Amino acid sequence: MKQLLTYISLYTLLLSIVSCKKYLNENPDNRAEINTMDQVAKLLVTAYPDRTYLFNETAADNSEDRTTIASKEGQPFTDLYFWRDPEGTGDCTPAEYWLSCYKAIASANHALDAIEKNNFGDKVLPYKGEALIARAYVHHMLVMHFADPYVPGGANAGLGIPYVDKPETVVFQPYDRGTVQSVYDRIEQDLTDGMKLLKPGSWDVPKFHFNPQAAHAFAARFYLFKGDWDKVIEQVSAILPENNFYDNLHQYGGNLWSLSSDEIVAENTKAERPFNLLLANTQSIYQRKEGAGGNRYGFGEKVKNESTGTTVFGLPFRINLRNYGEPNYTPGKYLEYFYYTNVAQGTGLPYIMMPLFTVDEALMNRAEAYIQKANYPLAIADLNELARARIHDYNPVNNGLTIAKAKTFTGKTDDKQALLAALLDTKKRAFILEGIRWMDILRNNLTVKHNQIDDHGTETFTELPPGDPRRVFQLPKDVTTSGVPLNPR
């Protein structure tokens, strides 16, 4: 808690340096000078988005119509569920996340500019590496949510997002969105340049920074999007060279089994836990009842039954389900800290420590790469490691995955397609409310189906197929003042 409040205080203190209320429009003359290495290090605390991308959970197939009888209906969740563009930049909107991303990029650029202008010596190089990788990561999250999906081997000539690599020098500076390919090229350049500079032990609390393990995890996800399977395997394997992944996973079926629901929520976001590779301090109400937790369109009975049902391994995963009154559920994943801005009036801001990268996700990324390379024994071994961690009393004979089991469970007759479908189903259950399902939907061209129940109880369905422009979230309208075109609708 003390560490969290320290970071929030640093964020508040440094906000004036890089504040960006309207898409990087703060007058540069208002920014403070950064002329010591310690200031660079503190500034980089704000090089990570301070809002979450959990809005994509409502747009994905982790949400359903819980009806107005049981739940309230409100914005932006209704718009997100029906793949409409929410108005404004309020809580849980894509536009809010867009703004927080460019604010984080501004911090990284300001730090890099200070490093360039000052003779800090070699000791500053890990911070330079962190700034480059943070800039790459944030741009990747932006291009993932706000531009056409990357197609491995494709032209990727659609509109990208502005790749900002220098501090602003004028207000309303014009920007070019470039193409998806050009954005990916620049992300890869920043990523590879930054990784050469990192070294362990450069930060007091490494889990809040792009330490080497977190950088490998990001690189693995990035190359998964690019379809470079060998690099995915290489990067994931570098996280834990001894390949002791089980010891570093969320062991819901193991050492976390005896904990209560509240205790698991607390453990999920601890920097001390080995499964967390990178944590971000984010302001969010998404997990609250007044957020998505009690909204009409959210995690309801159908999604709950699917998530807690039998897996391809023959037994269910343990899900830390929280209940706001049936059918209003939410997976208990985030411990909230309320930061009081006025104790007397009881006002403040809700924060969650958001795990941006975990060992669990990295291992599943390697499993997917092995499947794509038709190395099925190693893919199955990785999937079984996750199952062993998630299933209480896991038995390798009875619960171990085989290709035959994958075919029976998924209905697929092709070995690769059956294992890939089993992997995606496993990830959907394991990573619900972590924003990862939307990434899988984009990369695998999955159609999203949402139900709607009218006042008479009649249920209808709508679909969001691959290629639909609504799969790309809309930019804030204010970006047009910098010459940035909105996404087509």
C-alpha cells in the first residue's frame, strides 16, 4: 500500500511535466526541466498508461445481456456491447485509454530527450532502454485497438496510429497516422534497441518497470501478432531459462487453493508474486458494481457457466467469482486502492494494480507458437503446465491433454485446428477480465456473437465478423485538430 501511494504521489507530482488533457496539447513551455538521472527514473513511472484497456472485455464475447430486470443499463457499456462509438472521454471509454497512452508516450519521449541532452554516463542506459520499450509497448496497444489488425505477410497498408517519438514543440502539432506496417516497423525498432540496454537490478521495484523479464514477455506478444513463431518461443524461453514455468504460474489449484476469494484478489496484484512480470498503477471503475460489474451487459450466467465448466482437460479451472447479486458476476482479479484526494469529504480516485504481463500469458503464447510450428508435444506440455496450476488435484494421466481429447472437445478434425481451438478456449477461461480475449479475437479472426433479450424475453443475436470496421475502436474526435483522420464507419 505504501509503495502504491508513493507511485500515485509521483504520478501526481510529475503530471505537470507531461500533462496532456487533449491529445498531447499541453504547451511545451509548461514542462519542467529534467536534468538528473534520478528525475529521469521518476519520470519513467508515468511512461505507462494510467487507464486500462478493459473496455475491450465488453466488446468481446466475455459479456452478455443480463436484462434490465437484473441489471442497470448505462454508458459507455451499452455502446461498447453493441460496437458503437461511446461519446466523450469518460471512465472506461476507448478515448480515455487513447489519451492516457499518448500521455505515457510523452513521458517516455521527455525522458529520452533528457538522456540525449545530458551526459549521465552508462548508468542511465537501462532507463533509456525502459523508455524505448515503454514507448514501443504503448504504441502497440494503440495500433492493436485503434487500427486494422496486423496480417502476417500481408500489405498492412491501412491507417495506423501516430507514432510519436519526440516531445512536442508546438501546440496542435500535425501528425500522420502512417500505415499499420510502418507502425509495426517502428515498434520493432524501439523494442530491439531498448532490449539491448536493459539489465537486471536497475530498479528499486522492478515489477513496475520494463525489466528484462517483462521486456521478453512483451516481445513474445508482439511477435505473436507478427506471426514470427520462432521469436515468440525464443522470447518466452528467455523469461525463465530453466523452464520452471509451473513454479511461477498462478497456482489456483496449488499454493493459492486454500486462500479465500478476498485473499486471492490481494495476491493477484502483488509485485512479490512471481507470476506478475509488469504491473501498472491504473485508475479504473470497470471492475466495480457501478462499472461493468453491475451493468446490463457484462459477465452473466451464460459466460459464468462457460468459464466454470469442464475444460479440455476434463475438469474445470478454479475461477475466483465475485457476486453482485445474480446474474451480476465479475471475476475477482483486481484489488482496488482508493486514493483520497479529500479525506474530509471522502472523495478520491479508485486505482487497481493492473498486471500488464504475466508468466501465464507468456507460456500460452509459447504454446500457440509451438502449435503453429506443428510441434505438438511441446505445445501440449505447456498447456498441461497451465492446467496443472489451475486445476485442483490435477492428475496427468486423467487430465493430461492429448490431440484426441482436443478433437473430441472442440469438434475439429485437423490436429492443428483442434489444438489451436483448445488453446483459445483455455485462454478465454484463464484470462477473463484481463483484456487478452480481444487480442485473440483480432489475431485469429474470430466472430463475436452478442445476445439481446427484449422486454418479452425474446432472445436475438448479432455478430461482429472479421473485417467489420467496428472491430477497430474509434479515436477521440479532438484528434482531428492535429490533422489525424478518424477511423471509417
